[in-house]
Amino acid sequence: MERITMTLFLATTLLMLSGSPLVNAQKKKSHVASPTPSPAPAPAPEYVNITELLSVAGPFHTFLNYLQSTKVIETFQNQANDTEEGITLFVPKDGAFSSLKKPSLTNLTKDQLKQLCLFHALPHYYSLSEFRNLSHAGPVNTFAGGDYTLNFTDVSGTIHMTSGWSITKISSSVFSTRPVALYQVDKVLLPEAIFGTDIPPMPAPAPAPVIAPAAADADADADSPADVTKAGKSPASSTPLDASASSQVMGNLVLALAGVLVMFL
């Protein structure tokens, strides 16, 4: 009897506990799904060292020296790695600077030289395919701002650019991975804002060689056949023919005279 009473007591106690708020809360907590982990952030783009790129390619030593002496390289480096826009650089080879005779860069002030360096960059990353759209956009602002603009033209897939003094083209892609694009150009870009609008005319193309008339006549005489007389014979062959006819006439006269003498004898 005591066992039955104890069993009923325990069963009643368990029922009361199972219906308590604390037990229900613990059950609910045990059924709550764990939160979904958030995706890992995208890796930051690799740091691009423009100085290193220009040092190993080219050679672009002259242009790199100008960027470093004017501290423009720091501006370009910050634009490449600290902004979402990126940067596009047009880099002349050393030969483009050595062949530049007029105008000269030696008389430029430090500020003008800085603007010249900034003029060789666009404050945005452009792939080669995107220049087709720029060719219809009119003048494009460079890093120098203001009147320092470039005009682009797509000629059968080759990108040409003009700056007033300079007419050149992109000859090759040195590096083109967002956020930095480096393109080699054949000439130094010279802005009108520094060198003015008194642009010398382009030299005329060399004329085609002309053959002198005397030489042409001599060649024609050498190729033409010898003169022919009206009878269809050359003058040199007419003299022997005339001598042969005269000999024949003389022979006939001698025979005639000989016949006359025979008759009288």
C-alpha cells in the first residue's frame, strides 16, 4: 500500500513539473534553431605598386623619374589603392622623351611639370574595350583637371588620342587589372594649357620621286627600233644596194659597145 502511494506521489510531482513555465521555456530553447553564420567578407584587392610596375617594364625610367621628383607617384598610388575608381595611366617610353626636341621640357616650372605628369592619367580604371565609348564622349578630363583634356578615337580597334600638340596611340597594354591600367603610348602628351595653342603645322609628306625627262628620253631611244626608210629598209642597208645597181648598168654598157664593134669588124 505504501509503495502504491509513493508511486502516485512521484507521478503527480512529475506531471506538475512538466507543466511548469520553467520546463516549457527550457524545451522551447532546446528547439530554437541556431543562427546561420554570415558569409565571409570578400578579400580586399591586392596592393598595386605602380613604381614597381614601371621599373620592370618599358623602359619607362624617364617618366618614372618625373613622377617621383614631382611626388605625383604618391597621388597615383593613393588613387589606385584607396579609392573605388581606380586609375588609368598613359606611359611614354624613354625614346619618346629623347626624341622630343620642340617644345622642350627643360624650361618648365615645377608646377608645370607636375601638371604634365597628371595629364598622363585618368581618375578612373578603363579597359581597352571601354575606350570605344570614350571616343563618342568628347573631351575627357584627365587627373590634371580644368582644361587638361584628351580626345579619343577608335580606329579599327586601335585607340588614338590627341592633346593639341600630340597625336599618338596606345601601342600596347603594360598592365590592365582593376584597379590599375597602364598603357604604353608612342609620344609624350603635351597639353595646350602649358604649351599654348600656337601649334606648328605637321610636316608635309615627302613627294614621290620624279624621273628626269632626259633620262626618260634616253630610255625610250634605247628601247625603240632603228629608223626605217620609206621603202622599208634602213639607211645603212641602202648604200650597198645602190652600188650593186650601178655596177650592173656599167656591165650592160660594156656588152653593148662590144656588140657594136663586132658588127663593124
